[in-house]
Amino acid sequence: MASRGKTETSKLKQNLEEQLDRLMQQLQDLEECREELDTDEYEETKKETLEQLSEFNDSLKKIMSGNMTLVDELSGMQLAIQAAISQAFKTPEVIRLFAKKQPGQLRTRLAEMDRDLMVGKLERDLYTQQKVEILTALRKLGEKLTADDEAFLSANAGAILSQFEKVSTDLGRPPSYMNYLLDSHPSKNIDVPSKISFLLKIQDL
């Protein structure tokens, strides 16, 4: 039974990650094509993508409702999505790595950014924005930052960090809707694997 629950959780997580990857790719493609679009077209397309992210976040909250195993597995994803919706984070790849809890790859990206800045391939403003996002993500993932990194965050985070702290306060608060759906199940006292299986069937990915 435990094995079945683990398999269902793994399948659900994979489905959610694929959905998030698609939305992050939309944002990334939009930024890469920004020069080819007029302002209204860019803003409208970005707004639509952020609305899709918001809907995805609502679904994620429902799926996590009342299930501490899923809260543990998906909390990073939810936090990253909330940061994207609020636009506290603006870099799709950083959001993706944060959502998947991949601190090693975040650090690798930061090292690449350091090199790009030194050789003039990355503008200082963009470097600062993305470094703040990466360091904030690392700290939220429980990673220890160096004194220099902490100083950089203190000097540059400002609004982005307070914005991110605001959106992260609601992490893991379960809505009542999913409880209603589970209560409507033919057997209310279903075990965790059956609950996950039920959620997989009703989620709209």
C-alpha cells in the first residue's frame, strides 16, 4: 500500500512539473520574442500566461489540501509559482529550478552569470535582478549563504524580497474546496494512496 502511494505521488509530481515547465517555457519564449512584439501584444500575452499560472496555483493548493506528504513534496513548487505570479521573480529558468528544489543547478547558473558579467555578456542590472532571485530561492530552500551573498541580498533585495515574503505567507494553507471533493467520494475514509489516485483523476492539468 505504501509503495502504491509513493508511485501515485511520483506520478502526480511529474505531471505537475511538466505543466509548470510548459508555462515557464511560454514565459521564456515571450521574453526572447519581446523585441518582435508591440507593447500591447507583449503585455496581453504575459497577462494571459500569468493568469494560467494563477489557475495552476489554485489547482495545486487544492491537490495539496489536507495531505502533508504532498505539502512536503510540492511546497517548493507552490512557493515558486506564487513568486512568479506576484512577479517577485521574473526569470523563468530560476523559477523552474526553484520549483524543482534544485539548489545545485541554481548555484551553477549563478557561477555562469558571474562569468558572463566579467566578460561583458550580461548587463549589470539584469545580473543583479537574477542574482537576487537565485540567492532568495537558495535561502528559501534552506541553503546556507556566504557572508558576501547575504550582504549582496541586503544591499539589493529591497522590494523584491519583501514582495516574495508576502506571497510566501500563504504557503500550504488548504482551501475547503478539495475537502468538499474528498467528502463527496463514495468512501469518505479513503486511504492516502486512494486519495492521491482520486485527485489525479479530477485534476485539470
